[in-house]
Amino acid sequence: MRKIFLTLLLAVALSPLCAFATGVIDLNAADAATLEQVKGIGPSKAAAIVKYREQNGPFASVDDLVRVPGIGEKTLQQLREQFTVSAARKAEARTK
């Protein structure tokens, strides 16, 4: 029983790292430093994403990135596969 508990505890502790292993980052959970690790996102775009999220609430979808100053359709197409928005965050964004 203890072995199962420890295995589950380890899985829960490492689960946030899975997003980085697959290269997919939750737009609503990532800080600026994490966002900067994505190819095509530098310090100014990372700061703009965080600022937009702080002022407007969580992103409902990755497509909402075009609302961030400095990110247009072309940039969104390059970044789309590298980001996600968790289901819980989507529901929260729709209620705002």
C-alpha cells in the first residue's frame, strides 16, 4: 500500500513537468520565464501575454493570443502547437 501511495505521489509531483516534456505550455498557468522558453516568444512578448492575462482574465483558447499586442495571425500560427489552455481555465474565462 505504501509503495502505491508513493508512486501516486511521485506522479502528481511530476505531472506539471509533462507539459514541458511535450513542449505544450498552459497559457493561463505559465509565468513570463516559462513563456520565454517557447521559440518565438521573447521577453517583451512574454511580458505582454502575462499583462494581458492579468488585465483581462484567463485565455479561453489559444486563438485569444491575437488579442495580445505584438501577436498577430502569423505569429499565432507559428505558436499554436506549443500552447494549450486547460479546461478549468476555459470555464473560468467564459464566466468573466
